[in-house]
Amino acid sequence: MDAHKLVTPTTSSEWESFHRIRREVLFEARGQFGVYDSQHTDDRAPNNHPKLLVQNGEHLGVVRIDIEGRVAALRRVAIRADVQRRGHGRALLNLAQRFAQDAGCTQLVSSVASEAVPFYQSFGFGVAQERALGSSGRDSVFMTKRLGGGSAGRYTPGVAAET
């Protein structure tokens, strides 16, 4: 099995996958139909980095990494529903963390759905604020993770990053 890669969407097919995964997992699966904006300017703003998680040519998940100073915010993190609970989420977070560290960031932050809190805690995130209004307008939990030198994150074999 090939390593996971985190790639920037460049082709129309990659952008379509990026938006389809976000729309289906983060909006439609939560009963929000017809509200997702695939043309939102934040996806192409400076210092915001949309990424697709790819393995064996298959588009599995998405994240946008917004960098401000030394803080990287993980936004709209999603893994396709049909491939969840197979390690792809952990691979995505590992790669996003590596991308943030390579950009000089010392902290990760994310507004997380309450059902995802245990997963993020297993990755080393801590709860900073119990109830926060997430970027989708839904209640979420604001979580943070400090990134340090050699002990910043757990290395996962078979995971590679691309910019």
C-alpha cells in the first residue's frame, strides 16, 4: 500500500473532489443541504492552504491549513464517510502537523465537532474552550496542540507530505 500524501488541489478534478468531500461529510451528512459554498474566497486566500489526502491515487480526505504567524488552524477536516475508521484521519493529521511545522508553526488549533474530541485528544490536542462557535456556525470544541522540537508529534511510517 502506497503512503498517504497531502497535496494541494490544482486540477479541476482535484478541486471537485476537495469540495465534494467537504460538502458531503461536513454539510449534507449533518442535514445542511444547499448551503456549501465551493467558491468561498478563504480557500484561495494567502496563507490558507487547501489540501487533499491521497493514497494510491484515491482522494480520501480534506483539510485547509490556515497559517497566521506561528499558529496553524486546521479547518474543515473531513474523511470520506466510506473510508472512515481506517487510519486515514490519523494520517491526515500527521501530514497537516508536518506541513505546519515545516512552515515554522509552534501550535495547531481547530474547532472540533464534539463527537471528534476523543480522536483529537488521542493525537495530543487539549480542550481550550468547551463550547465555541465553529466556522460552520455549529457548536464545537476549540482544541489546541503545542508543537515542539523533536517531540512535536508522533511519526507514522508510510506517511509523506507534498506541498
